Amino acid sequence: MDRRHALYNWFRRNPFKVDCAAAAVLVLILGPVYAFADRPPLALLSAGLLVPLAWRRTRPVAAAAVVVFICLVQWALAVQPVAGQIAVPLIIYAVAAYGPVWASRSVLVLGLVGAVMLTTRYYGGGVNSGIQDLTVGATYTVLIWMLVLVSWTLGDLTRVRRLQLQALEDRNRRLEIEQQQERQLAAADERSHIAREMHDIVAHSLAVIITQADGARYAAAAKPELATQALATIAGTGRNSLAEMRRLLGVLRSDEQSGTRPLPGLPDLDDLFLGFRAAGLTMSFEQGGVPSGPPGGSRRRLPPGAELTAYRVIQEALTNVIKHAGPRARASVKLQWEGRGLRIDVHDDGRGAAADPGPGGGNGLRGMAERIALYDGSLDAGPASGGGFRVSAFIPYTES
């Protein structure tokens, strides 16, 4: 089966070679008929009609032009029909199947007109023709018309089928290209997701670790117990970050997915705030409203994954407070469940983040904006009117 399939594919890929071989076989079979009968001119005429079949599929219009020219010369010189005339219906089929539409229609008209010219020249139809000659001529004309119409119809059906197959192949190619683009976009989105998660985890952890390390270094001589407490906070932060990274990487491995813990969400905010307070940040937390719809209506909730986004936004905003707001900055976090969604406000009273974060900076704010945009939300971050820096985000509900 594979061998036949390979042979079929070779025939499809090499139409010129196949047609050359077929034309050569016809010339070798039909040419000697006249050569052995001591009529070489008819053998050459027959070969001249058969040779253009070699490019009947690659150059059908040119092949048809050669055959039509030879037939006109033959008709003008009143040379009798030869065996090579079999090329005429084959050329009509080829032009109808592989040539342009105008050539297909033209060759049909030429074939029908040529049938009348042929029967008029060779089978009666002159001024002195009798009823019998006219009947024979009309019969031959109808038979040749039928041959022309059958050849053209088969060729046109072949054209339609070929165009349908080409359309299917083009559609399959487009689908493959679209699928490849979708895979590339999915891979890029996954890389972006991993980069955001890693940034949030590492930036938060390093900010806490650096703050505690500096505090431990200054307190080591005067208050060793504070240094010990700072080192314990560093160790705890490192362990928590390592656990979060393992959870993140575990989600990406389907064979171990069942053994991973869920990524953090809003219920884990207390632990997050505890870590920031241990790092020396003075902060307050306030929550208002409830995520419920109107009485008797559908319950409202955040879209899947949006709780992780809310958690990361708060984490990134507080991390920026530690890094940029100064050593005695105070921060406040407020969650407000509104009628359309959840509003998050993080505000500090320090000197605020730098207006120009420098090369490579701004990834945290950009990452927060990208996260929020995934859920049709909005993010506003900038210096607060009364001093400090403010981050405000909104995530709309989804109905359930």
C-alpha cells in the first residue's frame, strides 16, 4: 500500500515526465503504421500531432495551439485523417482540465467548428453531394461533436475536482499555520505568565530579605535578639518563596499536578500581611462590602484566577512600598466589594516610587496591568495627591 501511494505521489509530482513517456509510447505505436506502409509523410504528421501531448498538463494552451495549427494545415492540404488525430480529444480534455477558463471555452468552440470542417472536407457536403453523402456527413459531425463534448465535459469535471482539492489543501495549510501561531502565542503567554509569577515571588522575597538583613546587621552588636529575629524572618521568607516557586513549577508539570498545593488567593492575605509586618512595614487592612448580587439575582464572583491576580497586585504594591517608600513609610490596603466588582486600593505615605524606574524598571507595574487586563479590569498607579504612592485596581465580577 505504501509503495502504491509513493508511486501515485511521484506521478503527481512529475506530470511532464509522465506525459513525455505517454506521448513517446503513442508515437512508437502509431508511427510505424504508416512507416511500414511506405507513407513516411503521414507518419511524420501523426507524430507531430502526438508530440504536443508531452506538455498537455504543464503547458496546455501551447500544446493545443500546435495541434490546432497542424490540423488546419492538414485540412488546407486535404491530407487524409491519420491515427495521430487521437491527440485532438486528449488535448481538448487537457485544456478543459488544466488550462484557463477562456482557453477551455475556446477549445470547445474550435472542436465543434472543426468537426463541421472535417466532415465537409472529407465526408461530403459539397454542391454536388447527394442525400447519402449529406447523411453520412451529418452522422460523422454528430459523432465527432459527441466526442468533443464528452472530452470537454470530463476535463471540466476534472478541473472542478482539482480546484476543490486545492481549496481543501489551502484550507488545511491555513489551519496548520493558525494552529502553529496559536501554539506560539500560547507558549509566549505561558512564558509571560511564568515571568510575572517569578517576578512577584522573587521581588517580594528579596525586598523582605534585604530589609531584614540590613536590620540584622545594624542590630547584631547592640541587640542580638533582634538580629536573631530578623534572621528567622529571612529564613521563613526564603522557605515561603521556595514553596511558592515549587507550586508554580508544579502546576506546569501535568504529571505532578495532583501533588501541588493551590496558588495563593484572597484568603491568604493574612499570611502575606504577617510577612510584611515581620519585615518592618507598618500597615493597615480594611475590607468592605460583600461579593453578592441583588436580592433574588445571580451570585457574583470573581473570574477564575482573578483572586491570584488580586493577591499578586497587593503583594507587588506592598513590595514597592518596602523598596521605594522609605524606612518609616506606612501603608494601607483596602478591598471594597462594589456593585460591579472588586476594587483594590494600596496607598503609602512615603516619598513614593521613582518617576523613572530606569532601564529594566517598571516590570512590576507593567505586570500588574497585564494581569488586570486579562480580566477586563483596570489599573491606575501614580503619586498620590497628599504624598506617597497609590495603586488602585478594579476587577469586574462574572455572573454565576
